[in-house]
Amino acid sequence: MANVKANKKKKKETSSFRKYIGIFWKLFALGIVLVVSIFLLASWGLLGEMPTFEQLENPETNLATEVFSSDGETLGKYYNENRTPIKYEELPSNLINALVATEDIRYYDHSGIDARGTLRAVAYLGSNGGASTISQQLAKQLFTGVRSSNIFEAVTQKIKEWVIAVRLERSYTKQEILAMYFNIYDFNNNAVGIRSASRIYFGGKEPQELKIEEAAVLVGMFKNSSLYNPRRNPVGVTNRRNVVLLQMEKAGFINEKQKDSLQALPLTIDYHPESHQSGLATYFRMHLREFLKDWAKENPQANGETYNIYRDGLKVYTSIDSRMQTYAEEAVQAHMSNLQKEFDRQNEKNKTAPFRKVSSEEIDRIIERSMKNSVRWWEMKDKGFSEEKIRASFDKKTPMSVFAWNKKREKDTIMTPRDSIYYYKSFLNTGMMSMEPQTGEVKAWVGGIDLRHFKYEHVKQARRQVGSTFKPFVYATAIDQLHLSPCYELPNTQHTIPAGKHGVTKDWTPKNSGGKYGGMVSLKEALANSLNTITSRLIDKIGPEPVIDLLDKLGANTENIDPVAAIALGSVDLSVFEMVSAYSTFANKGVYVKPVIVTRIEDKNGTILYQHVPESRDVMSEETAYVTINLMEGVTQGGSGTRLKTDSNYAANLTHYKRAVTGYPYAFKNPIAGKTGTTQNQSDGWFMGIVPNLTTGVWVGGEDRSVHFPTITYGQGATMALPIWGIYMKKVYEDEDLEVSKGAFEKPEVLTIQTDCDTTSSENTTTEGGEITKELDL
């Protein structure tokens, strides 16, 4: 009986066990069905919008437009997000190994979801590591975004990430997923993507150049780039780097000895921010941005949409040479910082500083105009402030950062906005451009001393009086029309053009600077010493109209140039850009080549969208161009540009301070054609310098023409502008890879005009039609 009871009990227990087992499997099956259903619902978009197949194939990201120099360096970028994608092949093994070891050790073994990692995360409630694979993290970055604080929404997001991760694994190779993940991540400080991060945090390095410990720093930031920010949390970043190195050792990518030595290294960050207002060629990039916007409007995509330079990942190849651009910016900094010291010294006793020779009423108008053009004025006006309150705000002291000639190019101070206007007006500024005459390629472009604080661009945007740098256009026209020789002589006496002739309203008798008159002088000597008497005689003979016509052919905007005799002395306003392109024609044997700044534009896939086609035209004969060059060589042989040929013996006789300001000695031995220019009251200083394959123009002056040196000693082009050319060219010649010519200008095969004045007879000559004739009646 007992056995029967025992058997019944055992059968009952077995039945109960089977019942529970059945329930378990039903629940398990139900769980599987539920999980599968949830995944299906998610994939169908019923748990929220899911990316389409097309979106998975082409995930939408903002790609920066990258600007390259002619020698292959990155000059800068235009972006909403500073992201420049790179291919898997461009990722070094250090980066890949560090990422896999730290974020997803079984990356190559799963298909988007790491089952073992997921079970571990569930079992330990996430305390022993998370379960997100690299593919899931990429899915989150691309499509689901920041994790929600709502538990239900967070779980839903996780499920969607699982689904998307699997889809990504089916759509892309493991290598492509790694590249996408590196390219998508935001490392902060305008560093979006691994290439930007590498360049910004490690001194412009490309990812391939990263050392193991540097790669570990960047991979460590994947955990939380805000927390592990090298600039704000160096201790935390160092610790996190060492964790990555430990993981690499555990995974077998490095040995223990390597790990220990690398962990012992100090954190070394070489921060190089990339922004629209920092880096190399900032003013050039500002001008280029407008060029690209205009190009995009005129060249829509196949679907009719306009290219967006901030997100479409264009590649823009420019004519700028990064080495020459660097030398140009260094030359500007070296000279302008010293020149500013002298300018400030001479303004110490100037009661109207920084203005000179101007009434208090005019100063008030200048300040008023500046106030109304300021950001402060317009922002307050937009907010509805009355004009009275706006004006009052300009007289309240406020903390601000202003420009200064120091390492940071900035200093913190407290001053009123009105005083800040005076402060900024007191700075001399500059514009400089360097161009290859034969190709039109612009090699260097410096539009000012600092874009962050001085937005007005002085290469193409600004137009200033050119002074005596205009005279070669007059001489070239006279040579072309009259076949004059550089040896041709004229009397150095005052010459009057009567009222009614050549647009003169009253008798015009220009004077020479310094009042030097007397004797007969050759055209070469006259241009070298910038004698106004000779230039006035030439313009009287040929008239202003042919000169303006020549200038127009040389690419300058002549719409607002009146045909009056006074233009001969440089009363016209032109830009550095126009002057350099015009002077380049003389070096290019009379052929004008339109300046080029962009040689090619490609889309993100490498398809060529724009290819530069050179534009050129014959403007003057090769002989006229060469003779004009020969005339301008006299400027550096014995005229206002002679200091370019001075040596250390001459420089030793100058005061230490003047040597510092002027940049002596230069001691160039090679042929140089050039022309200095100085305008009324020393408001503008110019120097145009030419060697056979490079033309460079420099302007220096104040923002307002009433801001200038009190005398010609420092206020002339030979002191204000020429030193920048000299410092720049010394650096250029020291870099032999640039192959800038030190040779002579090439003579035409047929030269009928006498240029060697040492062999010219004492009688005044010209060679009209090859015949020697008496002096023209000029």
C-alpha cells in the first residue's frame, strides 16, 4: 500500500515537473516570439521611424568642404560640422586595434549583436561592461541619437539600434563600418571625425601619422568626448588613455613592456584649432568662400539643387602655395609688429591720435560712422533699443578682448566701446599678394594683419590710391606709342599743363618730392627717383585716355577713373589684386593672364565639377614690356628701391631700431624690377616687386586715410611696404624647392629700343621705326 502511495506521489511529482517544463518552454517560445515580434515591429517602423535601405546605403552626414594648397596641404575647411571622411585604408592599425580592443573585442566574430556580451550585461546588470557593439554604436550615432531618459523610450531605442546594427552589417563590410564610425564621431572642439580630431589635437597630423599613445587618447574619447576632453581634463584623459593601452595589451596588440613604457609617457597635446578665422590664409579663405558661393549658384547639381559648401564635402584645389603663404604671413608679422611700435611712438604726443591733419568735426564723423557700422549698434537696434541708449552704451566700460601684437594676437582689457574704436583705428594694416605671371596662379594672399579683429580685406576688397606705382603704366604707354628708350632724356624742370587740356580745370604744375630739379635726366633715372616733372611731360604728350585704355586691358576696373592728367601721379584707387595682375603682364612679355585662385573642384566622390581654363590676351608688344621692366630695374639699382640691394655694411650705419623696422639688410644680388609708391600725407605706402617668375605687391596704411605717419621718413612706400617684400623674398629664395628665379629678365629676340644706357650717345634719342631722331617736343 505504501508503494502504491509512493508511486502515485512520484507520478504526481513527475506530472507537475512536466507541467512546469511545459510552461517553461511555452514561456520561452512565447519570449522568442515576443522578441522576434518586437524586432519585426521595429523593422517595420511601428516602434518609430526607421532608416530606409537608401538611407542605410547613403547615411546623411554633414561633410566639410576642404581647401587644398597647390602643394597638397590643407589650408582650411568650410563646415557646419568639421568632418572630413577618410577611407579604411587611411586608418592606421594603431587606431583600429585600439578601438576593437576597447570597444568590441569580438567585433569580427558577430553580425552586429554580441550575444555573449549581451548576456553578460544582463547577468551583471551592466556592472561588468556594456553590450553595445561598434555596429550598434554607429547605429546610435547615425539614426537614433541621444539616449532617452524615459525607460520605455530607452528600451525602444536600444531595440532599434539592434535592428539597424544588423542591417548595417548586411549593407557594409566590417572595414567600411569601422571607417564610418571613426568618421561620424564628434570629438569636440570642432573636431568631428577622426581626421579632424587628429589634426586638431595633435598639431595637424594626419591619422596615419599618429603614434600608439596618441591613437589611444582619441579612442579613449569614444567613451565620452566631453568628459575626456584633452584641453579640460588632462588627468582623466591620461587615465583613460592608459585603460585603452591596457586593453590593447590584453588583446595581444602590444606586449606588456610596450604597455608599461607607453603608460609612463606624459600626455602631449598639440592643440591646433580649425575654424574659419584661424589657421593659414584666413583672408584668402574668406574671399574663396564668396567665390565658391557664386560658383555653386551658377553650377547646380544634376537634380537642380545648389551645392552647399558647408555640408557637401567638396574638395577645392587652389593655386596658393602653403610654403609661400607661410613666408608671406611671417613677413607681414615681422614688419608690421615693428612698424606699429614706431607708429605708436610717433603718436605719443599727437593730441588727435591716431588721426592727423584732420579737424575735430571730421574725427567725430569718422567715429560716428564706425559706431553705426558696428555689430553692437545693429544688435541693439534689432532688439528695439532707442538710439539714445545705444549711444550711451558706447561710453560704458566693459571687459573685452582686443587685438595686440603678441603671441596670441589678443589681450583682455576693460574699455568703452567708443575707446575701442579709437584703439582699432590706430593700427596700420596691410594687403599683400604674390602671383606667377606666366600662369596667373596666385601663390600668396594676405588680406590684413588678423581676420578675427579686422574683417576688411585689403587684397581685393579694398581700393586705395596707388601713388607713384601708377607711373609704369604711363611710361609703358609712352614707350608703346613713341618707341622711347630708357636712356631718353628730358629736362628735370617744372612742367605746366594748361587749364582745358587733358581734363585739367586750372593750370597744373606738379612738383617733385623733395624739390629736386635741374639738368637732363633719362627716363630710367626719372622713374627710379619718381620724378613728377618727367611723368607730367609724358602724360601731356600721350594723353590720359591711352593710359586708361592700357590699364583696362591689364585687368583693372577703370569705370570710375576720369581721363585727367593727374592720374599720371597715381590719384586713382586700385586694389592690390589689380596692381599685381597688371604688373605681371610686364614680366610675362606683354601677355595678360587673368589671376586664378581655384584650379579644380571635386565632389565628395572625386568627380571633377570645375576645371580652370586659363584666360589670357596680348596687351602690349614683348619689346614694350621688356623696356618697361628695364626701366623698373633702375628703381632697385639706384632709386627708391635701392635698399633691396644694400648689404650688412650699409645696414650697420643705421640705428638698431631702424634696422628692426625696415628689415635691413636684404642684400639681393639678382635682377629685381620694382616701384615704390607714396600718396599724399603718407596715407598709403606701396611696393611692387617683380622677378622673372613672380610678381608681388604690398600696400600698407591705416584704415582711414587720416591715420598716417607725420613725415615721409617712415611714411614712404620704401619704409612702409618694401620691407615686407624684402623679408618675404629672402624666405622664398632660401626655400630652393620653390624654384623662384634669380636670373635676368629674358630679352626679346628682336629689340630695337636701346636699353643699355652706357653705350648710348650723349644726345637725346628715341628710336621710332628703328631710326635715331632728335628729342621729341615734350
